[in-house]
Amino acid sequence: MNVPGQKVAIVTGASQGIGAGLVAAYRTLGYAVVATSRSMPESRDPDVLGVRGDIADPTTADRVVEAGVERFGRIDTLVNNAGFFISKPFTDYTPKEFSSLVAVNVGGWFHITQRVLPHLLAQGGGHIVQITTSLVDHPNSSLPSVLASLTKGGLQAATRALAVEYAGRGVRVNAVSPGVVKTPMHTAETHEFLAGLHPLGRMGEVGDIVDAVIYLENAPFVTGEILHVDGGQSAGH
């Protein structure tokens, strides 16, 4: 069990990049964290519980939620960070790529969110945050990504729908919609091109997205919000 009253956050896709930054940020807030990814290492911090698993597998959601409740006794926040991105012309996507993107980006979100919600409702409230992509709102012909728009756009619509459905029961639901963030997903030789996609002229940093999530965590009057953190992409070019 955790310290009485200590809040607990689940972070998916937590082993590197934005996910690892979120784990550190929630610990700074004093939360215990259940951190999950396919390659999640064990943590030396007793208030960080690492759970390995493929978020596309429904049994991973079961294990993550059960382990978190067993270890810490409660769940207060879920950050749906896990996901992946493939950019290519629409007709070049393979059936396997389609299935994989839907399984991770949508299925992974569905399974763990559905399992977390009863715990939030049982204690009178909580917070759910999705990490999406600004390309949902501003498609760019130089970075074709229909399947990102399909899957992450679905999460943005679901964010609003859940926010309204559960507002009267104390659960807030929000999303952060990033531009292109400098993570291990993008090789160094692509950085100049990717920076040029943003009116501010640079890629996002992990800290930019983490700060946005923590703002939403500490904003009790904000729900159903799609917060763009995209260097001005959603404003225009």
C-alpha cells in the first residue's frame, strides 16, 4: 500500500520519450506511478511500479490495473501515452500496418480506459488524458498520415464524448495534441525537415508535452479539452 492519501497515476508507453518524462513529472507531484510498456524496466523507486506488456493485448490492461490497485490501493489518473505513427501515402499502407495501428492506438486506449474508469468512479472522480497528434486537425501533404488521423482523431472525439458522459460523476477527460516531438522515434537526419513543419521553427521537446499534461492535471475546471502543443501548426502556415 502507498502512503494514505497519495494519488496514483497510470502512464502507458512509459519506458522512453514522453512517457518517461511523464513518470518523472508525476513523481515530482508526489504521485505513485504504474508505468507500462513492452520494454518497461524495473524501477528502484518503490513508488514506481513497472509492468511489461503490449498495450494492444487486453490482458495487459488487466495486469496493469490489478497490479496498481494491489500495490497502491487506488487509481486517480490515467495517461494514455502509448501509440505509434507511420507516415506514408495512403495506398502504401499494408493490412498489417492498419491492424497494428488500430490495435495499439485505439484498442490499447479502449481496454485500459474501460478498466480504469470503475476505479475512478468508485472514489468519486479522477482524470484521463490522451496524447494525440496535431495532424488530426491540420493534415499536411508533406507528411501523409491518414492512419494517424483515423486513430488519434478517434481518440480526440472520444475525449469529448467521455468528458460529457462522466462530467457529472467527477471524472475529467482531456487530450494533449502535440506537433512533432523530438523523441527516439525520429532520427537525427529528419530533425531539420520536421522542425520546418512548425511555425515556431523547431520540434517540440518532451518537456513541452509533459508540462501540458501536468497543467491539465492541475486544472479542475477543464474537461473535454484538446490542448494543442504544436508550435503553431494548428493555427496555420
